[in-house]
Amino acid sequence: MATELGAGEPAKDKAGIPLQRFAARTARLSLPTVVVILALLLMGTIDLVMAVIGLVLGLAASGLLAHARERRLVEVESELHRLMAVSEPSDGSFELLGGDALPVMTKQVESSLQRMRARQRELDRTLSTLVDALSDPLLMILDDKRIERANLAATNLFERDCSGQLIESVIRDPGFLAAIDDVLDGNDEAEVKLELSGPPARAFGGRIAPCRWYEQPAALVSLRELTEQVAIERMRSDFVANASHELRTPLTVIRGFVETLSGPAKDDPEAQTRFLKTMGAEAERMSRLVDDLLSLSKIEQNEHVTPAERVQITDTIGGVVDALRPYARERLVTLAIHAAADLPPILGDRDQLSQLFTNLIDNGIKYGGQDTEVTVSIRYYDRAPAGAGPLTGRRTVEVVIQDRGEGIPAEYLPRLTERFFRVDPARSRRLGGTGLGLAIVKHILRRHRGHISFASEVGMGTEVTVHLVAA
């Protein structure tokens, strides 16, 4: 079909070849033939007739060759126009009247490719930034089991850039590796749980999805940490088991005595008196345990609310010591307070702080031993020392409670604030402990954004240090 000519369009033949460009190419190809024929004519090698015949044949051959080359060039131009139209609209024609279009075409193709590469680099940077911003570790694993890409969270988790390494050298969990094999073999996505060795050991849930990476089969692995959830679940399970045990023990004692009083000791006044006293003590123990459980639950409910009351710590501790003096005298224990002058107030809940120091000083009296002294020292730090944990370097009030008891082995110190943990369970129960006192202390301090630490030496006593934020 003939191409219609519009205003300003160059003339073209039926094949779509620009006539002026065809004529220019024919002239360039014919020039060597013309020069040779003229030289032969001048030298007398050929006559005029032969020169004309050679010239006509040369022009014809040049025209045919030029037509073939121009036709191929038009096909190339059309294909390039089509390809560039996919990426972006072309800003002009490839035609160059009277000359070769290839340099122009090459320049425009290179320019287009540069723009496409720039856009691809920008897209890669954007995707990399988005992936690195994710809090969950991500790994791209290729068919040869090598890690192609790892985001920033994965680098932080494994403490190195694991790109290019075999997945087996990074995660050795057999179930996880088997799930990756299944996905790379063409199976659907899989979910797994794995534990990474520490210290400390950390639990993760993993999702492995099939994908393609530059036409290669690959697996995209996303990890989500479950350490805290696992710890909470374990803690809940342990708490239920321990609470059940602590309640079952006195109930068993009471039930046995009731059966005894209803049977063999029915008419034995002395046994009745002894059993009723024991039953009363067990009932009192159950009451303390229930009170501590309710208190712990109430503290946990409000743990996220920071108290704002200004409390004079010396008055609070002084009230606690006065209330505990009769109990201390019964155990032949002396209580002493050493408080620095001009102590600033702290932001806190007065009742909870009284409960906190009651538990700590009561422990000092119970486990300090007879004919000893429990001292309470209070001082202020404009910049707390390193032992203050997260409060180090901040304005704090420090309270140190020291007894002269048997002391605690070092391996037990990290577990003292666990619920129902006891260094000596039999002694603790004999002295009326519920195993929840220090757990209550820990949660009160969490609400007050405070810190507690323990230091002890067997045979020398125990020192408990509490740091609270100064107002």
C-alpha cells in the first residue's frame, strides 16, 4: 500500500524508502564506479561507448544495492520505533536526508537505554529502602541454596551480611531447611517455627513463599520473632502450675485434718486444739497467697501508667519501719535508717511504694537471722552510677536494704524476682512466704520506671539496691 504524503513529509516510494535518502546513498555507492570509468576513458583503455555502458551498469548496480540497504534500514527503523514506543514516546524521526541514519539511531537508542537504566536503579534503591525499613528479617534464597539478598533486619539478626552465603551456614534448623527445599522444588508456601541458638536463645516463626528472581526459581523467607510470646506463654503455664500447687498444699492439709477431727480425733480435745491451730495457719497462708495474687494482678493492670504523685521517700520508708518494728523485735532484729539530708521527692504511688519497701524490709527481717541488724540507707545521686541500670547517669534516689543473714548463692540472684521462686522453699513456707513478694516488687518498680539489683555473699548477708527517678 502506498504511503500518503502529508505536508512537510519527505517523498517515499512504495516500500516506504525516502527518495532523497535513496538518491544520496545511490550517489555515494556510484561515485567509485564513475571515478574508475572516467580514469579508464582518459587513459584510452576503453572507448566512449564502453564508458557509457559501464556507467549505466554501475549506476544500476549501485541503485539495486542502495535500494536493498535502504529497505533493510527502514525495517530496522520501524522495529526501533515500535520498541521505543513501548518504553517512551519518540521525540523525532531517525531520518537524516542525504546521509546514514545509523549514528542518530544509535545515539537515541543509547539515550533511551540510559534513561531506562536510571529508572531501574532508582526503582531498585526505592525497593531496597522499603525492604530495609521492615522490622522483620527477609531473605531471598536462590535455587542453589545461596542467599541472594538480605534486608537490614536480617543483617542485624545474624550480625553480618549473609548475602552470597549458603542458607545452611546461617540457619541450621533441619525443619526449616527441609521446608525451603520443598518450596524450591515447586511446592506451595510453608510456615515453620525455629529457634536460633544464643545466647540468648530466640524463637522465630518463618513463612517461606515461592517466587522468581530473574527467571530463576527462588524462595522468599520472612521471619518474625516469637521469643517474648513464647516466654509469656511459658510464664503463664508455670504460673498456673505454681499457683495450683501453692493452693493445693494447704487445702490438702486442711482436708486431712478435717477428716481426722471428724474421725479418730473426734473426742480428743488436745488433738483438736493442735489441728485447729495448724488449720488456721494454713488458712492464713492461703489468704496471704490470694491477697498477693490479687495485688500482683492489680499492679500489672496499671503497669503502663506512670504515677505522678510527689512522694517524700523518707516519710514512706519511716512509716514502713515503724509498722515492722514489733515484728522485728519478736525476731530480735534491730532496724536502722540512715538518710541523707535534703532528699528530693520522687514521682510515685505512695501505697505501692509502701508495699514495695514493706516486702523488702520484711524479707530482711525474715532471712537476716536473730540478733542482727537490718539497715536502710537512702541517698541522692545527681548522676546515678553504673549499677542503676537504665537510670544510669540520671537524677535518682537510691535505697539500700542490707541484712546480715546467711546470704544467697550467686547462681540464684538472677531468679529472685521470678514468681514462686524460692532459694529454700521449706524455709520460706515455714516463715510464711508466698514466693510472690519480689515479683510484686519488680512490677511496682516497672510502673515507677525504677531499677532493682541484688548483691550477696554466702555467710555475709544480702544487699538489695533500689533506684527511683527523682522528681
